[in-house]
Amino acid sequence: MHRYVQNRVLVYLKMLLILTDTVCLNIIFVGAFFGVTTLDLVNSQEIISSNYYSLWMMFNLVALVSSLYFRLYENNTIERLEHVFRQTFRAALTLLVVFSGCVLIGHRFIGVWYFLAAIIVFLSVYLGLSRFALTYVYTVLSKRFRWSKNVALIGHNDYLAAVEGSFGQNHAFYHVNTIKYYDEVELRSKEEKVAQFRRYFEEVSKLGIHDVFLVSTPDISTYSKELIMAADHECVQLNFVPAVTATISYGSTKSDAVNLKLPVVRSHEESLSTMENRVKKRMVDLFISGLVLVFILSWMIPIIGLIIKIQSPGPIFFKQPRSGRNNQTFGCYKFRSMVVNKDSDKAQATKEDKRITAIGKFLRKTNLDEFPQFINVFLGQMSVIGPRPHMLSHTEHYSKLIQHYMVRHFVKPGITGWAQVNGYRGETKDPGLMAKRVEYDLEYMNNWSAMLDLKIIFMTALNMIRGEKNAY
């Protein structure tokens, strides 16, 4: 399921499991060594003479190879507690057998069996306690903190039951909401069917569900493009599951435990659709925004705020409702660059706009007015790099004019972006200019990498030095 539906809790859980296992395995090795030497079961000098550090490196190397071979920390394993138990047992047994064999063959010393026995005991105790704690996390904490990610499964009643079974039951991190339709829907025209699915997408989007699996009957393929566009408009990631797969039999019985090994076809597959990449991006965002808040905004806000107050009455910050990820509204911060006016939430700034103050012209030309948005980044509402967040009125307007416009809302908006460093910023009276912005935004989403973000940061800094010709 994690391959198609991203749950950040699983990513954090995987990182925590890797960290605790790595640290505790090394504590076990060191603890076993000091235990047996303190009790004089093994002569420490004899172990050191047989190269203590090579034993320690061998222990870590075998542990690493074992965990990789049995895929202990892969998403498919972490998803289910029983899979974690199974792969943990296999990896631990392999570690003990291979490491013991290497020690007995290449590093044999007096009391070696005591040393190996201590490692076996300590490792068994740790794994027992850690996996017991993990059971509490999966079965109790997941419910208490509502970590379960909601997904929707839509399909014809005749095909839905078999596909629903392949999703698995009682999952700690995913909850499947089912929407059934019947034969009367099949008798409708193509336009009526698309309209019906559009209502389904609106319904799940209002519930905060943005991952939908659609059981694809033969007729759906004839209007799948229209369905994708309808889902995009509601910021819904659409996944097609062929209905014929649900009826495949193995031997004389039908399989109801395929566990999503169905040929799922995704409507979008961007680099930032994976939670691992999102977590990496979020960690960089936190690091950068934290530095900016402490070392730049801490002195910039008082200085610029004082100048803003002197030139025109009103607040230092301008907080405007903007469209964020999944089209959720958030308050976007900027240094106020205009006199207080009633049209600030509706009308974009234009060339020679009389509302812009003297300090406002400088702030907008150098992009310094955007710096308070690092507060939004720190709060998790924005990213340093991403599609620029638009005013709500623009989102509503352009979503009806530009194909795939709403796809840009599948990721967090950014302070600067690929479109902006390529010259597409400022006023957009021409829908064609907005379409080019969207084109660059989608190109960024499809080709995201940490190095691309770094390139955009450097290009933005260069533009700030040269001054933006489209900024007014």
C-alpha cells in the first residue's frame, strides 16, 4: 500500500527503527565485551590482540548485509508488524550464525563461547523488548493518535468486493473507505458517468481524502482522461485497478490476500509523490528556515518593520489567504509593500501601481518582501522551493481555463520556484503566461531533486542581486 499511498508516520517509524537498531546493536557488542571481561570469563588483552576492532566492524557489516538481504527496513516490511517480526527473526538469526562462524574460524580465543553467548543473550533481550514496544506503537498509539491514512476505493458492486479484499483488513496505518455503484450507472451516457465520478471526487476531497483507487471496468478506459482531469481538479491522486485482476484464481480458490500486488496504474508519478523525498525536502526546509529565522529575520523584521511603519500606517506583515497543498487555504506572510487597501486580496500589483510604497518598491524588486514566508516554511505550510502559491481568486479562475492547473497543488507551494527563476513572475493578465508558469511548475514536480532545488536557490540569489524586471 505504501507504494501508492504515502503515510509520513511510516517513514518516521522506519528512520527511528534503523537508528535504534544501529545504536543498540553497537551497545550490545560493547556491553558483551565488557561483561565477559569484567567477570574474567575472557581475557581482554587476548581479544585485543586478536583485533577487537575487526570483530566490531565484522559484527556491524554482517548486521547491515543481513538487514538488507531480508529487506528488514523496506516500506513493504514496515507496513505490517508481522512482517517486521518475521524479517527481524531471519536477519537476527543470520547475524548470529554468520558472525559466530567468522569468530570461531578467524578470531578464536579462550572464552569465545562466553563472548558469543553474551551477544546472543543481549541481542535476544533487546529484540524482545524493542519489538514488544513496536507492538504497542502499531496497535495502541496508531489508534490513539489517528495515524491511519484514509483512502477511497470506488468501483462497481460486482467487482468491488474482490479488490477490496486485496487491500487487507485491520491495517494500522491505512483505512479504506468504499464507494459502490450499481448497474443503473452503467446505463448512463459518458457525460453522466463523468459527472457522477466528479461528485465522488468532490465528496472524498471534502473528507480530506486525496488518494482514490478506481476499479477500472472496460468502459472506464474510454473516458479515463476525463476522469483524471476531474480528479486533478479536486487534488485527488487517481489510481486505476483493473477489474479483471480481482477475479483471478489460484488453483481452485480465489485469492483474497493479494495485498495490492495488483497492476495499479497511477494518474501521476512525480518525484515528490514519494514520502521519502517529501521528508528529505522537509528536513532541508526546517534547516534553512531555522537559520533564516535566527540569523536574518531576527534583525530584518525590526529594521524593515520600522521603515514600513514610518512610510504608511498599518501592520508590518501582509497576511494573504493563498492556495496550498491539496488546495488547502493558508495565510501567506509578506512584508507589507502597499498602503492598506480593500483590493489587496483580489487585484495583483501592476506596473506603476499607486498602492506600492517607496520601501515596497525596493522590497518587491529585491524579493525581500518574500522573506517572512520562511515563517510559513518553518510551520510546514510552504517549502523553500516549489510552485508559487496563488490568490484564491486566481486558483478558482485559472483552474477552469488551464488544463492540469490543479496538479501543481499536489505539492507544497514555495517561496521561489522553477517558473520564477525562468522569468515567469509578477502580473499575469494573459492566461498564456499563467499556462507557462504551470508548465514550469509541472516540469519541476516531475524532475525534482535536491540539486535542482540548490540550482533554483542560487538562481534566485543571482536574480535578487541583479533585480527582477517583472517585479513591481
